[in-house]
Amino acid sequence: MIWRINGANVAKPANYSVSIMDLDGSAERNLLGMLLRDRVATKRKIAVEYKGLSQRECQNALEAISNEFFTLTYNDPWKGENTITCYVGDRTAEPAPTGDWAIKYDVIER
């Protein structure tokens, strides 16, 4: 698995899933009911999940995505090795009784 943030190798997530999204400038239907669409871009949203992180690993994983924008290099189902500039959405961290952490977040291509 390839997983680099800002060019640096970081802890690899337990799993992630890639959503491929088409962004439209406008979309409407004509009188025949046919869709007329102005696709302006295709972007990625990646749901990321870490499990069993120590306190230090959790801090490092969250610090790596703390900038307003960052680059992520990962295995993409369509393009293979892919690098995107992205930002992070809400981050959820759950402590385990063992003291380990699980974190989840989405990264969205800019």
C-alpha cells in the first residue's frame, strides 16, 4: 500500500475507500427529459480509518493532515499510484479501553 502525506511516508491506515465524484457546473433537463450536464471536474474523496494507534501515533497521524491543504499519494482504483492536493474534513477519534486510539476522517481533493 502506498500512503504518503506531503511526500513523507507516514503510518498506513487500517483501511480506506475511494469515492470518485463528478462535479457539475450545472445540470438540467430539456423538454424531452434528457439530462444536459456541464461536468467541470472529477475529484476524489477518501474515507480513512486507523485502528490501534498509540497516543503518539494518533498525534502524528492527526498532525500530518493539520495543514489547510496537503498532498496525499495513495493507490487509486482508476489511476494506480496517484497524488492529489486535498483537505481534511471532520476527524473522529475514539479511545479504546486498552488506551489505543481509532481515528476516522475524509480527505477531499481540492
